Amino acid sequence: QVQLVESGGGLVQAGVSLRLSCAASGRTFSSYTMGWFRQAPGKEREFVAAISRSGDSTYYADSVKGRFTISRDNAKYTVYLQMNSLNPEDTAVYYCAATVPLTPRYYYSEGMYNFWGQGTQVSVSS
């Protein structure tokens, strides 16, 4: 069991950067692949990024590739999402999630994640 708490969301203008954090409870953090998802108003939740247990492998949605960077600090039980060049289409509630290691193609599916945070709102104005 792992509990996840996101932070770092807010209201920003287009073009700026924001870093989200997700703090996990428990010493099993390094056992999990971590992911970030987001849900915009009226839309389904979608995959944003994922990172392997060691941090050596990362995966991104095409819509954020080159702008967002996922990273983790296993000593601090924390995963981050650095978001650069934000635009209004990035407005959403952002969730972090944890899953056991899987074949990478499954990391893009929210159904494969076992634990979820409560989400943090990111709003980008034009």
C-alpha cells in the first residue's frame, strides 16, 4: 500500500514553467513505476508521463514530449513533473499514480495503476 499526495499546481500564464511534486508514503516507493496523468474539464483522464523504478527509463505522451520532464528521488520518496512552455491546453487536474513494474506499453493505461493521489489543479491562462 502506498499513499500519494500531489502538490505544486496553480494558476499560471502561458509560456511559464511549473513543477509538480508527488510525495509517497512508505519505504516501498522504489518498488513502483510512477506515472502522471491529467484530466481536463469534460475529458477523460489521459496519460502524461511515467518513470521506471530506478529512473533510467521514461515515457511521455506525444502532447508533452519535449516540454515536460518526469523524474524521481527515491531517497525522498518523491516523483516530479517539470512542465515547461505551458499552454492553455495543459489545463487539467494532474494525478500521480503508482504501479508495479510492467511491460512498458501498459504504462500508458490508467487501469494498470494501483494507487492514485487526489490530484492538483493546473490552470494556464492565455
